[in-house]
Amino acid sequence: MKYPNNLNKNFVKTFSYSNRGMDLEAELNETNEYYLEKDQALIFKKPTPIGLADVSYNEKGRIINKAYFKEPSTLDYNGLYKGKYIEFEAKVTQNKTSFPIQNIHPHQIEHLKKVLKHHGIVFLIIKINDLVYLLKGTDFVDFLNNSTRKSIPYDYLQTKGYLIKYGYNPVLDYLKIVDEVYKEEFYEKSTI
Amino acid sequence: MKYPNNLNKNFVKTFSYSNRGMDLEAELNETNEYYLEKDQALIFKKPTPIGLADVSYNEKGRIINKAYFKEPSTLDYNGLYKGKYIEFEAKVTQNKTSFPIQNIHPHQIEHLKKVLKHHGIVFLIIKINDLVYLLKGTDFVDFLNNSTRKSIPYDYLQTKGYLIKYGYNPVLDYLKIVDEVYKEEFYEKSTI
């Protein structure tokens, strides 16, 4: 890899990692706002859980003077689409050959399994090599159950995942993929 | 109303209001933990949304040095129960004769209507006169559409609402009421 002469390698790596992480989040937030405006779905990113260490009051209300980020025990996005519960986590990796599983906290993996058990729609959205894949929760759990690897090979994501194509508006129309991937769940629903 | 001699009326009012507000939240959190442990439902209080004004880094990670609370645009609790999307808001009022509608932000009311439209289960849990009522989202919207009052009379809550009784474990078994109130939705589901 080539880096601009005046930047060292670590700086570039850190910078581009967080930058791309922000990008996917921004893209999904924009997409969710689009769905909200078009009244297609109600899907929101949950606020990051924080622990309050010092709170004071002024004329405008409560002010947080010290707080820290807590580890999430659920996935970042959840909501309602065509009468179904939807939940997902979105992650970016700079790895080119695999997705490190440690990106998903153990509590989140346990939670994902529970969502499956309670008949919710749950998946991961993974950005790797500038491509965005939807990986069904069941396929993620299958991988965990059948592999001792600490990362999911890019091959697996290409084979089992569903490519979410970039578009103009919405930017990342992942519900189009959800419609295809989970069509039987919606079909059952509509036949009631 | 009688107040202890050494406390002025406003102080008592403010203190007991926030204290009881915490109580209901604590009771619901405890109940949700019970449901989680018993694998009955996955229902969580959303973290309060905050705006970050100043964040720094140390060896442990990110530290928030200044932040403020933002107004929520969804309801406080949401999750998954028997394959259905559930969302609700919980509020305590010290009023004895009515529940002031301003306790629910206009954005939250709009959101509640959208959840109904997208076939989610949505309701309010209101604590008034030390009793806890579940008011269906549809009955709340009916009241808003048919009244110019700025508060919901206690009578209406007693007539249209469903009393959630206090118990030992779980403290507030509101899903028992949800089962009764929304039984047709679950029935439809189970006949698939």
C-alpha cells in the first residue's frame, strides 16, 4: 500500500478506519431517514449507552460533565418493517480477506441468537473492500457453530452474504435485500 | 396536602415527582430483566439520546467531558415479544385527576401513530394515584382526535386503560396484560 509521503502508516490506518466507520453509519442513518420520510419503515440507530459520572443543573436543564461509553448489549439498529421486528449491527473492516468476529461483542452475539429464537429478523451489515454485505443472523450463527476461526473469510461473505448496492437515494437500500432474503416471512404475514 | 414542617411545598413536589419517576423506571427495568432471564421477551429501555460536546481520549478509551440530553423522537422502551414488535412509553404523574398530555413529546406522538400504521404493538404505561395503567396506543390517539383537553382525565384511564397489578416477581407483569389486550394479534400469528 502507498501512503502520502508526509503521513506515517499508522496514522493513515487509524484515520481511514474511523473515517470509513463513520461513513457506513452516516450512510445507514441517511437511508433510515429516507425510509422514515417515505413511510416505508421505522428503523433507528439506538443511542450509544453511556454511564453518567457527573451531572449538574443549570437554567436550561441537566448538563453532563463527565460520562463514559458503555458496552452495548443489543445490536445498534432496530425497528419495525411491514409489521416485523428488525434488528441489525453495522460494521466496517479494513481487513481485505476476512471480517474479525471480535467486532461483535459476545453479549451482542448472545442477543442476536435470542432475536432469532423470538422470531425477529436479525442480520449483520458488513462493509469490506468497499462493498457492503448483508449476512443473515442464521448464517452468522452457522459460521460460529461450525468454525473455530476468529474471523469470517471474505469468501464466506461473498457466498452467503447478499450484496447491498450503493444508490443515489436511498444511499444503501438494504430493505430491498431484506424483501428478497426474508420474503417468506413477509409472505406468511400477508396471507393472514 | 400536608408537608413536613421543614420542607417547602415546591421542594416536596419536585423531589417526590422525580423520585416516583425513577421508581416506575426501576420497576420496569427489573421486570424486563425478569422477562429476559426467563426468555419470555426481549424488551429494553433505549439509552437517553445525548449530544456530545467535548470528548477526549485516554488509555481506557473515549471520555465524555461535556454533553447534553436530547429530546427523544421515539418511545423509551422497545423490543420483541412472541414475534411481534412492541414499543411503549412509561410516565408517572403526581396529578390525581388527570394525565397531562405534555408528558409525551409531539415527536413521540407522531412516532406512536406511525408504529400503529406499521402494525406494531404500541401503548403507554401511566402511573397515577399509585396505580399503573396500560393505555393502548389506539385509545390514546382516539382521545387526542376527539378531545381538545390538554390532559387525559383519570376516569378515561380507568375506563379505557388496563390495570397492571404489582406483584413480587416480576414487579409489574405488563406482558400478562399485553397477552389479554392484544390476544387477537398473537392468535393470528400462531395460526400461520
